[in-house]
Amino acid sequence: MEKVKGLFCNETAYQTPKIDTRAAIFKDNKILLVHENNGTWSLPGGWCDVLETVKTNTIKEVKEETGLDVETIKIISIQDRNKHNKPIYAYGVCKIFVLCNVIGGEFVENIETTEIEYFPLDELPNSLAEEKTTKEQIEMCFKAYKDENWQVQFD
């Protein structure tokens, strides 16, 4: 009962979805993934902090997890997390995928990630952190990257 209360009753205001931003960064037709401390791989990103915008949070999360400085280019997609990722969460999450370009910096090991690597679509690692990033989401990012006329997809 206490766990259920913690999930649903920790907020006294109207329950709204959390926002998760994910950066799609490409080099030589390969996408950047971060190697999480638990051994899985994902697009760099995370929860949108209070007083951050989608843009500033994406830039901040990339810097924290990769050491790279990026500029945001365009929104790729806004997804209802529970329609695309597992496990299903008890609360709502809007995942926002953002196409970015690297403008500087270099990898710095940190408390969340142990390395970064660029992967071609046909050589993605088997150990994706599917609660954060699925193969289908990475494929969508590749399509958006290659399509100059990409239209934002949303649930």
C-alpha cells in the first residue's frame, strides 16, 4: 500500500506526465549512443528538470552524459512512452526526440555513462536500454536525419 501511495499520492496537484528528452546525434551516418552504468546503451537524455525547456534540457543532458556540446536542430517526435517502451510505468511520460549537432566538447566519464560510441543502423548493440530507447525509436531518428522534409511525429 505504501508503494502505491508513493506512486500516485506524492503529488498534491493534478497528475501530469513527466517529460523525457532524448538527443539524436549523427556522424558519418552513425548515431551516438551512451553506454549506461548498468551495461545497456541508449540515446543520451533524461528527465526534463524544473525550469528547463525541451531545448535547454536536451543540451544539458547531452553535456552531462557525453561531455559534448550540442545545438538542437529540430523535434523528431513526441511519444507517449507507454505506447513504445517497456516496462509500462504507472505514470505518464512524454518522450521528446530532438535532432542535434555536435559543436564541441569531448567524452568525460561520469556517474551515469562509461563511454559513448557511434553506431550504424545495422550494427546497433543488442543490449539497448529499452525503457529509454528502442530499436524502433533509433530507426525513426535515422529516418528523420535523412529526410530534409521530416514532419514531427506524435501520439
